[in-house]
Amino acid sequence: MNKDILVSAARLSELLDGDDCVAVDCRFDFSDTNKGRSDWLAGHVPGASYAHLDRDLSSPIKDHSGRHPLPDPAAFAAYLASIGWTRGKLLVAYDEASNAVASRLWWLMQYFGQSSALLDGGLAAWKSAGFKLETGENSPNHATVVDLVPDESMSVTTQALQAGLGAFTVLDARAAERFTGEVENLDTRAGHIPGSLNRPFGSNLQMNGRFKDPSALTAEFDAALGQADLKSVVHSCGSGVTACHNLFAMELAGMEATRLYPGSWSEWIRDPSRPIETGA
């Protein structure tokens, strides 16, 4: 079990009393991409900066890419410096409740070798615990830009996945109806990568939006993955965002060494010659 990557509202409040923690609000609405920032302005964890999924946690879409390519390291480093983060500070990310988007920022920090955690239950848990909100803009002191070097071993490219499709265990975090191809409201083709397994990211959470106990997560992932070697597990979703939620949940349960497919379904289908499957 990895307790260090998940903090309670009470623990975050303690951390923010010092100078070794930066909170980041990652709320984002895929149907209204400006809503998350508006919600942040209306009320957020005191001192928390805002991270926009499209602008801060991704790079511009290219002809061959999915909907949320990984950010350029220099651009991401500049963003972190702009919110006052520097090496050695713990970054705690959150969104409304599920941490479906916040987990992307958590993974990016891991990818660049830096410390990060999620606020268990997100902003809803913060409010439920009785902590106050802050409104409007904040003015963090800019930090020196840190040189960030990605750990490429933590991700898998489309080319590598396609070349070794049978050697990977692809775990898809999308809702079941998108995985089967019954519904597709975000991408141009419906279905899933051949041979992949489905575990909607919401399966990692309790009804209150907080993560399940690590022992429960371990049992559920063991059941879903069977005898698969953890080193073969690659997380996918629509665009490499909610896939990070499954990866986080496995890390929380102590099931490490799994990887992310950043391009995910939206990049896989860029080439119509790539095979797809539909159904369960």
C-alpha cells in the first residue's frame, strides 16, 4: 500500500500551513472547457492554483495525436514555476470529487520524477470536512523553472503497442458503453483496442468519491487482470486522462510498474488501418 500519494482534507490543511506544499485545482468539463476555471474562481482550496487540462496538462493536438498529448517538458516546467512549485515541494492535486482529471497531473509529476499526491474525495471532501474556500485569483510567488526530464519507461507509444499488441495487457478506463462501442460521444470511431480489458475508473471509488481501501482495490484488480504480469499492464482511456486514475489506484494498492498509453483510444483510431474491436 502506498499511503504517501493520497492525503485527506485534514492532512492537506496541515500541509498548507507550511511552505512545502502546493495545491492545484484541476476541475474540468469536457463539454464546456472554460467551466473548470470559472468554478475555481467561485471557490477553491485556499492558495490553490488552477490547471487547465487542455492548456497546462497537455500540448496542442497534432495530426497523429490523441486529444490530450503529453505537455512539452519545458512548457510544463514553466507552468509549475508560475504556481510557485519547486523541486522538493509536494504537489497535491484535486478536482470536484472523483479526481478523474487530477490524476493526470499526479501522473505527470511522477513521470517527471517529482513528488505528488491526490486529495482524497477532491473538493467535495474538503467542503464536507468544514474547511473554508477562497474565491478569485491568487498570486503565488513564481519559482525558478526546474529542468524536467521524463521517464520514458513509464509510458508506451502507439507504435510499440501496435507492434507488440499480444504482449501487453491493456486496461481501458472508459465507461462500459464506450468500451463496447454502444455509445461514442467524444471520438470519431467506437470500440476498443483488440484484446483490452475494461475497468471504468469509477470502480476505484466509494459512493462518497473517496478511494476504496487498498485491499479491496488489490482484490478487484487481481480479478480483472488474472495472471497478467504487472509489467505488461498498460492503461488506456479516451485520451490518456482517466487512464491515470486506474494507474493511481493500482499504485495506491501497492501494484506498481504499470504504464500509461498517453495517446489512448483517440490516437489509436487516427490511423484507420489499426484494428478495433467492439462488444464486451
